[in-house]
Amino acid sequence: MSLILRKGASTRNDCGWGAAGMNLIASLAEAPRRPRNRIATRIIMEMQVSGAATITRAFDGNFDRAVIFFALLREASALRDHAKGMATGHGTSQPGASVNALAASLDRPFETVRRHIMALIAAGLCRRDGVRVRVAPEAIADKTIAAALNHLHDIMIRLIEDMVDFALPLPAQRGGVAHGRQATIAAAIDLLLIGIEFHAGQHDDWMDVLLYGSVMVANARPITYDGERAHRYSESDTVPPESWRLPVGAAAVARALDLPYSTTGRHIAHMLADGRLQRRRGGLIVSSAWMSTPSQLGGARIVAERTAQILARLAASGFALDRPASLYLKARPALLDFGPRFALPDRLSMPGHRARGSAQGLPCG
């Protein structure tokens, strides 16, 4: 299993969202310029932390096990067909992956992955097929897993609806093709795994990735869905003032993710000690210096390119980019709930001025 993009893409200097224009093996300097990249990064992060919270809840707070299961699920036959041009297996028609291949793809120790795989097999969610491990067919019908998949679907729809609201240039929709639910679920899992893949290198473990990302999303919430502020600070080189970032409490992060405070507190203390997080005005903010490191900025650029690949694939599948709200399985999911200070107004000052519920609306997960 590999999450590396295929070579041979164009390297134009400027293109919209959904134009696949980068060979990620090449230098980041060759990446095309995406309009309003900072807007897109903020709403992509909202999608990724919501998705991470969803899969973590499905596994009772075990984020590592959730990631491993959903990475294997992405290799299930029902979703593999939606990997064209984005992510592939090893060139075989067999679903699943060996423990070695999975550990290498996720950049995790073999023994860690093996231990989680054994637990998934014991729970009846995965099974061995020779040297390969695959998701058990009955796992997809499991009530908890099915609910998580449906929620991931709607979180992905929410992201695209936000991109439409912010007038980000999206790819042309392919007519005469019936879009399916599986394509959106595959895209959601891809985008979630991409976030982990390209941010994990800057952190000690995946739980740090989740908590760091959640603090970042909470800090940016006053900017993300404020049309005037979002557009004023929409490009990579336009950095909003730190005073606009809203500090969030460690307990609020734990509640938003449904994680024990003892777990979040231990990881947050470590990130405070090494400077990734800072205390400001009674809460936590992500360090501006840390956010500006080449590895962070490079990771954000690569995530943007992968997102463009995903959007191009969805457009080719017949996704209704002109009316994404019509594709929700239930309704627009709420954002992660960090408390009343982070709730959104009923109407947002976004280009579309579409009425929206507050962050307290639908539960996330």
C-alpha cells in the first residue's frame, strides 16, 4: 500500500483547486500556486480534525488503532476502485496489505502495527488472508463503523460546501456520471490519512498530531468562518495577527475529542515543554514559530496538492460540485465543539451568506 502520488503530473505555476499539477517527488518549489491557499488550509484542517475525532470515537479513544483500521479499510475492494490517480496498492487486485507494508506506509514500528492488527483480528474487524491482512466483510456493516463512515462522508461534503462558499476555484464537474457514496468516503479517508502522513513527522506520535491540530483549529476558528478576516488573510504570505487567535483550554480539547483529560494533559504538557504549544490568556495556542518552520509550511503545501488530487477525482466521479449540500446523508455536521466561545453565529459573513447552525448543533461522531 502506498500513499505516494504517481509521477508525471504537470508543474504549472498557478492553478485552481482540483487541478492536479504536482509531482510530489519533486521539489516543493515546483508546486503550482493555489489561490487563497490559507483559507483552504484552515477548512481542510477543520475537516481533518473532525474526521480524526469521528474515527477515534469509533474505537473508544484509541486513535492509533482507528488509523490502522481505516487505512486497511481504504484498501478494501469496495473503496480501492476510487484510488485512480491518487493512491494505489502494490499493483495487485488483492485488497488488504501485509503488516510490513502497512507499517512502512504509515511510518510506524512493525511491532506497534502488529499489536494493533492482532487486536483488530481478535475483535472480528480484520482477518488474515495469507500474508495479507484485510478488513472483515462484516466489519463494514458493524453499527459503529457504518455510522463513522456515514459521518466521514458528510464531513467531506461539508468541506466542499465550505470551498464553494469561499468561492475557491473547483474543477469542472463531469456530466453523465452517477456519483456514488463510496467515492466520497474514499476521498474522506484519503484526506484524513494525508494529514497524518505529512504532519506525523513533526510530532512524537499520532496523538500529538491530533491534539496539536485540534488546538490549531480552535485558535483559528474566529478567522476561519469570518469572511472578511478569512479573505484578508487568505494567501500563504498573509499571516493573521496572533491577537486574533482564540486560546483554548486543555479540558475543552479533551471534551471536544471525547478523550480522558489524563491522556490529553500528558501530551499537551510535553508539547508545552518543547515549545509546540504556548499558554496565552488562560488557554493554549500553537506556537507561531513552530507553525512557520519549513517542515510545517512544506507539509501544508503537500496536503494542499493532495487535496487538489482528491477534488479532481471526485469531479471525475460526477460529484455535484455546484450543489454539494444536496449530497448529505443526514445534514451538515457540526464543527468540533470547543465550547460557547468557539460557536459560530447563525449566519456567517461568507461569500455565499448561507445560513448555518452553531457549533452546538449536530454531534460530531
